[in-house]
Amino acid sequence: MSKLIFPALEVPTLEIAGSSDRIPVQRVFCVGRNYEAHAKEMGFAVDREEPFYFTKSPESIVADGSTIPYVAGTENYHYEFELVVVIGKPAFRVSKEDALDKVFGYACGLDMTRRDLQLSRRAKQLPWDLGKDVEFSAPCSAVVTADKLPDPSTGRIEMRQNGVQKQDADLSLLIWSVPEIINHLSGFYHLRPGDVIFTGTPAGVGAVQPGDVLEGTIANVGSLKIKIGDKE
């Protein structure tokens, strides 16, 4: 009888607010440049033709309250705070009208980014993996079930670095709404329960240093607090 020759990785999980149950994380999709002001601060005009995505490994998920390292290979490590959507039902070629029915819940998330590596690869028209698919780079808060946020189209989203506000916007400013993202993404993937979608960050992204504390909140979703540890 065959057996695994290396131990299988433990499946990352997300906490559910008000419950002892947890959600196994399957895949992590991220929407790029989904706020006009952020697209502009990154040097791009807004592209409203269709959303685009990058991915992170499930092992990049980190729990609220954690200390994460200032990861190796970068001298310009950035925060990007955003709304996270957790899929709760199989979804393939889902209409915008039915998309929210596939959502289990929502969370606050940080898309930590090796900005120097992302920009250098982008300049060479190479993939962003080294800049985005980074260990410990996807901290997430507890997941609030969808019945507590039936309409994710509005609500203040803001983040503070060492107590100083850096990002402040509203979910209504998303270029691609949650239903539109699910509709589009499910045309390319059989989305399944436990898939996680980071929906994009507002303007105000910036660099962190060891010892920094990042605190973000989204109206009716919750809050997330992370400390940046020592350089690896």
C-alpha cells in the first residue's frame, strides 16, 4: 500500500466570529487595482474592462493578533488592507444576481507585498509571484457570516499604522463589486467552499518597519491587528 513520503501540510483555517468552528482555506485569489485612487497611486489609469487577479498560497493566511516577520528578500515591504470574501457554496458560472448566495462570510485582510520585487518584475513584464505570493502575507480577521453583512457594497474601510491613519475609504468605491468579482472569477474557476477572495485595497498603501503595528477596521465586518516582527 502506498504512503506519503513527506508529511502533508496542515490545512490553514480561518476563525468564525462567535463560533468554535473553523473554515478550511482552499485557495486565495486577490483582485488587483480595484479602487481608482489606488490604481492612480500605483501609476495606472483605471481599467474597467475586466478585473484581474493574482494568487497567494493558502499557507500565507495568518490569524488576527499575530506577529509576522519582515520577510526575506525585500527592503520595501508594504501593507494593503482590504475586504475579504469567503466562498461557502460551489460556484461556477454564477450570475451577478446569484453571487452573494455563494458567500459564507466576510473578513478583514492584509495583502502584504514585497513592493520592490513586484515593481521590478512588473517593469520586465514578468509574473508578480515573488512580490505577492509571500509567506505570512495574508493576515485575516475572524469571518463574519454573510447574514450579518447582507450588503457588502457600502461601509467604511480604514487602516492605521502605529495609530496614524493611512487608509480611509468606503466599499462603495470598489471598481468591481463583490457580486461582479464572483460572477467574473467563477467563469474561469469552479469556486468551492473555503476559497478566499481579497477584493483590493484603497489608496494609502505604504512601507512597514520592524515593530510597526497595523490596525484596520471595516464597518459591520470587524477589525484586524498585526505586528511586524524582526527582519528574517
